[in-house]
Amino acid sequence: MSDPVLSLQGVHTDIAQYHILRGVDLEVPAGGVTMLLGRNGVGKTTTLRTIMGLWRAKEGRVVFRGEDIAALPTPAIARRGIGFVPEDMGIFSDLSVEENMTLAAVSGPIDAERLDWLQSVFPPLRTFWKKEAGTLSGGQKQMLSVARAMIEKRRLYLIDEPTKGLAPAIVATLAGALRALKQEGASILLVEQNFSVAKALGDTCAVMDDGRVVWAGEMATLAGDTALQERLMGLSMESA
Amino acid sequence: MTAAPDHAPTITGLSTWQRMQRHLPLLLVPLLVVVGYLAIPATSSWLTLTVSGLAMGMMIFIMASGLTLVFGLMDVINFGHGAFISVGAFVGVSILLALGSLTGAPSLALNIAAVLVAVAGAMAATAVMGWIFERVIVKPVYGAHLKQILVTMGGLIIVEQLILIVWGPDEIFFSRPEMLKGAITFAGAAIEKYRLLAVGFGLVLFLAMIWVLRSTKIGLIVRAGVQNGEMVEALGYRLRIVFVAVFIAGSALAGLGGVMWALYQEVITAHMGQEMMVLVFIVVIIGGLGSVEGCFIGALLVGLLQNYVGFIEPKVALISNIGLLVLILMWRPQGMLPVVKAK
Ligand SMILES: Nc1ncnc2c1ncn2[C@@H]1O[C@H](COP(=O)(O)OP(=O)(O)OP(=O)(O)O)[C@@H](O)[C@H]1O
Ligand SMILES: [Mg+2]
């Protein structure tokens, strides 16, 4: 297998006085979708934020395409080609959909062809193009957040629970978009609680517990082993 | 780990009425003007007061606009902002005094040229000063409000003392350039030319700022940064550089406001900036921290109220603005046009 596009080696992160990540080891293979799973509060979001430099790793290495980025400022990390969809979506509510997208195109004006494609993947983006983003519904905001990360080709996407609380139709739309990204050759690290989405998209998978990755392997292995799921996450994903 | 059921609540958009309600404060300025008309017996006095209130409001807006963005972008409370107003005024007035042959000539073109040179000099001086102030005084205390208040107040005191050393302890009286003196009469009301000029200039500047904020990428970054600085960084923009640029621009604008205020009052003192800061802070707070539009409306309200009340009952002029602050915060605790903040 080729070198991983991203690997975390013994990463420790504190939030205020709390020791949240306690030695995370994680690999994201190039060109694949890696699912990051685990119960609530085990540190999935903290892991993504540490990769982006929004929390600082106090120990360990975050290696992106051969370079340790753990100490780089957040904008420099983003400019290496990492698109981030945060758990809270990070929408600029006072800005229009268009302005949100314009900002996300960091290296220049929006590419018309790519925008056209994104608007066909996410039709509400076209309908509400001039609308203030704060007035969108939850599902529309989530589409905007994902589309914003996709407006330029990135090497790696960090996506935090994109389908949380959304209706099945929108979940299907988002899953379709992520599949399209995968076909484009991008690597994705995806936190996803919806097991059918996880199973359909994931190539590899890492399960966290208490600030560590406690199991890593093929998605198919985990999907096929109910007992393992129960042990790692305290519940069977097949119940979904 | 199930998909959301079909009946899952979706957060729907705001209704038209809710959206209109958000913009309700835009009506406050015309409303206050009408109230002033009803409260002031003579129409001519009302007209004079309205123009002078708007002029004063424009100048306060120019002084305050940078401060609101500085707060919005990085949560920095700068009590030293008044220093830029004073320094702008002293540098500008010194230049005007040196250009006596231009300001004394009965030619509008020469007079305006002198004012423009003074403004350019004052803005350049306060821009440089803003850059130094940011690096030396503000940067070491990012994220610590109490320290920011203490340290920036200390900076203000130092700058005021420096003004006393350079320009001496006395207030400096001067007069406006020849063609900017006097008044025109309109509908029986005497309206000072300079005030009209200040209103026009302030309006143009406000529109220019809005254009920059809405139509340029830098403007977009600033607006987005006020709402969610972290996300702006996660997209790849260095918020700190944007912040420093805004700080410098805001300082230069305060310097500009200082020159305009000096020309309005025809006298300058080292602590004039500090005195204006009371009104500037009121305006920034009632406008909604980080909102340039809110700051603009707030400034016009404060300017108008100060003039109307000063005419009707001079003794309560100053507390009328505190009253305005209280009323607006009771209505909208985040200010009139609050920026939707992440977190
Ligand atoms: N700002 C913060 N201050 C203090 N503790 C925090 C903060 N953010 C997160 N934590 C703690 O860090 C731990 C990990 O949180 P994190 O958000 O990474 O979990 P998660 O796996 O993403 O959970 P979820 O599935 O609920 O999103 C939790 O115990 C949480 O309480
Ligand atoms: Mg999370």
C-alpha cells in the first residue's frame, strides 16, 4: 500500500487543564475514505481540530504528505490542501451563500465549471445563491458547509458528522457528494455516526475510546463483526 | 446510530417579518428626526440642529468605525483609541497652521487642498502610530480583557503626555480655512458650511466602507472574521494580518475624525480624544460590537440626540446619551444590529 496521506503518531492534546487526546495513532491512506468512529465524547472532534491546528498537540507528530504540520499555524495547514467541515458547520450566517463560497475559494475566483457541478450535486445552493446563509435550514447549511470545502480540489477532507440530525433524503445527497469526492481521488477522514453511510463509504476505519484509537482496520471487517462493534462502541451498528 | 426519522425537526429559515424586524433600527434615525421636529418649536432651529447633529454623528462614526471592527475581529478592547483622535488633531492642525497662506486665501480650491494635506498627514501619522501601538501594546495581551483595558489606558496616558511635551500644555485655538467659515441660509435656518461638508464627506466615507466590506475579498474576510475567526483561519486566511491591517486603518480613521472634530470645534487639547471616547464607546455598544452599519446608525442617533436635547434642556444633554444606551440595551442587549457570532 502507498504511504498514508496523513498519519498521527502519539498525539496528545489538552483542552484547558483537561488531557483529552492521550496518544492518538491514526493513518489515513491516500485516495481512500477513513471512518473515525467511537462513542460520544471520546475525542473524535478534538482529533480533527488538532489536525487543523485549532487545538495544539502538546506531544506527538501530525504528518501530512511527509511533513510534520503539528506546529504550523492553521491557515498554513489549510493551504497545504486540507478542507475542513467542522461539527458546527462554521457557516458565516451574515454572509450570503455566494459570499461563503467565494471565501472558500482561497486561491482565486471560483471555478465556474466546478461550481456548476457542485450546484447540481446540491441544488439548494443554486436556489439560495444570493440568500443570507443564516436563513438556510439545517440541512441546507450542512450542504453549504460541505460544498464550501469542495469548491476547490483539496488533497484531504476532514469532515465532522455531516449527516447529524438530517432527513434521509439529505443524508443521501451528502453521501453522494462524498462518493464523488472519493472518485476524484481525494482522501477523506470522516466522523460519521450513521452506520449505513459509514459502511457504504468507508474503506478503512479507526475506532476511538477515551482519547485513543483502540482499533483500526478495514471497514468491512468491523461491519461484519457485531461482537467487535459491541465491544468497541458499546452497541451494535447493525441495529441501525 | 440511525438515520434521522422523516419527522426530524429541520431548522427552518427566518420568516419575512423576522427579517424585517432585524432591520428595524434603520428606522430610528428618521424617527428621531421627526420627534425632534415635534419637540422643537421653530422649524429653522430644528433644521440647524439636525444638520449639526448629523455632522457630529458622522465624525463620531469615523472615529468609532475602526474600534468596532477591532473588537469584532479579535475581541480586543482598546481604551487607547482616543489617543489617535488627539494625535490626528494635533498633527492635522499643525499642518494647517503651517499652511497659513493656503488656509487664509479666499479660494475654495486652495482651502480644500490645505485640508487634504492636513488630513493626509494626520492619517499617515496615526496609521504609523496604530501599527506601533498594536505591536507594542496590544499584541502582548491578546485574549486577556482586563490586561487589555489596563495596558491600552496606559498607552493613552503616555501618548497624551507626549502631546503635552511636543505641543505644550495649552489648548490651541485656530480658525477654519477662509471659505469653510460662515453659514448659508436655507429655509430661514443658518447652516454652517463646514457642517454640510462634514455630513457629505461622512456619508461618502460610510458608503465607501460598506462597498469595501461587501464587494472586496478583504471586506469579506473581515466580515466573516467578525462572525467566526476560527473558520476564516481554517479556510486558509491569516486573521492576524487582517486584524493588524484593520487596526491600522481604524487608527488612521480615528486620526481623520480628530482633524474633522478639530475643524468643527476650532480648538484642540491633548485630552480631546479621551473626551470623545465616551460617545465613541456608547456608539460602538449600541450599534452592536463588530457592526459597521450599527455603528453608523448609533453615531447619527447620538449626534442628533446630543444636539436636540442640548437645545431643549442643555443640562441633560450628556446624560441623554447614557439614557439612549440604556434604552437600546434594554430593547436589544447585543446592540441594534448585532453580528451573529459563532460559539
Ligand atoms: N472546549 C472544551 N473545553 C473542555 N472540554 C472539552 C471541550 N471540548 C471538548 N471537550 C471534552 O473533550 C472530550 C472529547 O470531546 P470531542 O468533542 O472531541 O468528542 P467527540 O468524540 O467528537 O464527541 P461527539 O460524538 O459527541 O461529537 C469530551 O469529554 C469533551 O467533554
Ligand atoms: Mg464530535
